[in-house]
Amino acid sequence: MTDTAAPSRPLWQRLLLRRLKFLAIVVALLALLFGGCYLFAPQWLLRADMARQAMAAHLERHSVQAGDTRWVYYEGGEGPTLVLLHGFGADRNVWLPLAKELTPHFHLVIPDLPGWGESTRADGASYDLDAQAARLQAFVQALDLGRFVLVGHSMGGGIAGVYAAGHPEHVTGLALIDAFGLQMRENDFAREVLAGRNPFVFDDRAGLERVLALTFATPPSIPGRLEDVLVKRNRDNRAFLQRTFDVLRQPAQYLALQRRLGELRMPVLGLWCHDDKVIDVSALDSLRGGLTAAASIDSAVLYGCNHMPNVEKPADVARILTGFALSH
């Protein structure tokens, strides 16, 4: 009688099939986990992505108590120290695309400004440019930073300029990126602000996308459930956003940097996007014209970006900052 049963597979084939089945199960479980997180806990995915970007930029999260504030900040890299200050409605993570370009050459310190991100927000406290500059001095002393190049974007630029005017002993160079606090040509954004409307608050995905269109030349594509996380965050912070906005739109604040330009004696860099819809590029002329005592004045204008060159043009911004910082 002839045996017609199929021959047994070789051992290597059986082992390979087992490994492929195991990998298929792992992939299926990961897909299920990712899908579940996306649907039910999208904030975890957002945090995981920020952690991934921070790791790629060789940055570590730290915290320190300084004055009335527990500061949370990133630190990493080797070389001369750069301190980077974010703008209104943002946090330290907005610098991650740029930080990846800078940490091979510089030691970076990137805080969540008081009231923003994970740093302390005290009920009833002032978070105007002058109060933030005073808090920044406590942070600088707590970390014993010595002398450094100070970089500020938007609102962070206004804080950086006020701080540099009051504490020139710490600031070897001041880099202002699309900075708030300067005289500029009135644009649609300025008219909206002066009328008391806050363009940075929103209640739904459409509102978020409107803000992205206001601040980016090419708005980033954000998956819907991650948009929902940002919408909820904006709603949760609405009272603080509105209160701070109302303070900053007063002349004493939106011209605070302009009035101190003559006090700045260190080298200063002004870096703007030509098509900034928030802080019009004419502010760069006001900056250059007011720096009557600066050791040197550098300026650069980028094309193909809006109010967020640190996100839209990180390689170009890094090149300009590197040249400025190493020169001074």
C-alpha cells in the first residue's frame, strides 16, 4: 500500500512559520493598541510623539523651582548655551524641529514659560512681559546659566528683549524671531486684536484650522482626533488665554520692547518671515531703527513661511542662528 500523506515540512520552514505567525500577532496587537489610543486616548499619542522628537533632538526633560514657579524645561547638547523662549499659546515643544538642528553645536535650555505648558500657573498672578522677565532671572540664577545667547519667538521675543535690557550681564547676544512688542504696520491681525477679538481661542476643529492658517504658510496636516486634543486644551486654558491676551494688547505691553531698544547694547539679530500675518515684517524696520546702542545689528528675512519659521524653516533658522551665535 502506497503512503499518499504529504511529507512533513523541514524544521527550518516550521520555525520560520512560527516566527511569521508571532510577528503577525505582534503587528495586530500594535495596530489594535494604536487604534485604541487614537480613538480613546489621543493625548497619549501626542505626548509620545513629543517624547520621540525630544529624544531625536537629544533633549531631556527637567524641572527646577525658581521663585514662585516650578519651571519644566528641556536641556541637551554641547557647546555655547542658547536659551529659547516660546510664544503665546505655545510651549517648549514648539522648538523641537529647530532643536534637532542645533544640539550638535549648542547647549540648549528650552523652558515652558511660567503659566504655559507644564510650568506653574498661579491664579491671579501677572504674566505680562515684565513679570515674565523677572521670573526668567530667577530661572537663570537657579540653573547658574552665566552668559548665553537668548532667543525669543513672538511673545517670547518680547520677554527676551525686556530681559536683555534689564540683565545685559547674562546676554551675550539677543535673537528675536518674529518678535512681539515692536511698532509695525497695521495688518488684519492687529486690527482684530485692537478691536478686542482674540484670534487664538477656538471651540472646534474649524477654529483650530483657522489659527493654523493664520500662523503657517503651509498649515500642518493633523489627524482629527489629535485636533480634538488641541481643541480641548484650548478650551481648558480659555480663561488664562483671554486674560493674558487682554493684558498684552495694551500699549504698555505691545510696545514694551520698542521702548527698550535703546537700552540694548549686546549684538542683536532680527529674523522674520516676509509673509508673517501676525507680526508684520515692518516690525523688523522698527527693530533696526531703534537699536541705537547695540554692539552690532544682524537681520534676515525668510520666504515661504508665515509666523512660525522655527517650525516651517528649521534648517534655515538654525543656519542663521548658528552664524549669529558663533560670531558673538
